[in-house]
Amino acid sequence: MQVKYLWFFVPMLLAAQEEFMSHYEYGQMLYKNPRGVSCAKCHGKKGEGRVIVTYRDKKGTQSITGPDIRNENLQTMLAAVSKSHHIMPSYYLTDEEVEAIQDYLHQQNNPE
Ligand code: HEC
């Protein structure tokens, strides 16, 4: 096969692959494995938030928590994922990937 035909087939193969998974499963997969530390590690299984670590200092027991992100809107999600924070890592996810994560969290937490 001539190399130039590859340009035609590669996008088709990629498109076919995506159809194996529903949008929901895609979001679930990305939430658990977003090419970096899993969101679930700090935001809980369903985005409900969780304590990441506790420590003691002069004021007593302190904790660092990942906030509840179950009802975060898309704008906040997009901004939070790519910017740099103190604790949360920044990710290289496309807008579509972040949207899939957000849809997953919404569907998971607001079943019809
Ligand atoms: C290492 C722990 C950690 C991981 C992993 C992590 N986060 Fe966070 N996230 C946090 C913390 C802590 C905050 C609060 C802001 C801060 O201090 O960094 C936060 C803030 C957010 C916010 C903003 C919430 C608000 O109301 O301002 C969103 C949205 C968010 N994270 C989504 C995600 C998504 C989606 C992923 C996976 C792609 C992810 N986070 C991975 C710890 C984490």
C-alpha cells in the first residue's frame, strides 16, 4: 500500500476505536487514568471529594482534602485541569477529554 493512503485510513481507525467505548465509559476511563495521577485519588470515586492526607502541627490535626467536584461546571473543570496548583497536578487533556470526565461525573451522580 502506498504511504499516502495512510492519511486516509489512520483517522478512520481512530474513529472506529472510539466507538468501542461509550462517551460515559470514555469519561470514566479518563477520570481514573488521565495520563497522570488518577483524579479519583484526590476527589474520590465519584468526585465527592476526600481527605488526601492528615498531619499534626501546632494547631492540632490538619488535613488536606480534594474538594467535591460532582457538580463542577465545564468552565471550572477546564480551567482547573490545565492550570498549576499547589497540590493538584496539571494535566494535558484536550477540551473533549475534560468534557467527557465532567459528563461522567454528572451522569454518575445524577442518574435519571
Ligand atoms: C494530588 C491530588 C489531586 C489530583 C490527582 C487531582 N486533583 Fe483536582 N484538586 C485537588 C485539590 C487539593 C484541589 C483544590 C485546589 C488546590 O489546592 O490545588 C483541586 C481542585 C480541583 C478542581 C476545582 C474545584 C474548585 O471548586 O475550585 C477541579 C474541577 C478539579 N480539581 C478536578 C480534577 C480532575 C478532573 C482531576 C483529574 C484529571 C483532578 N482534579 C486531579 C487535588 C487533586
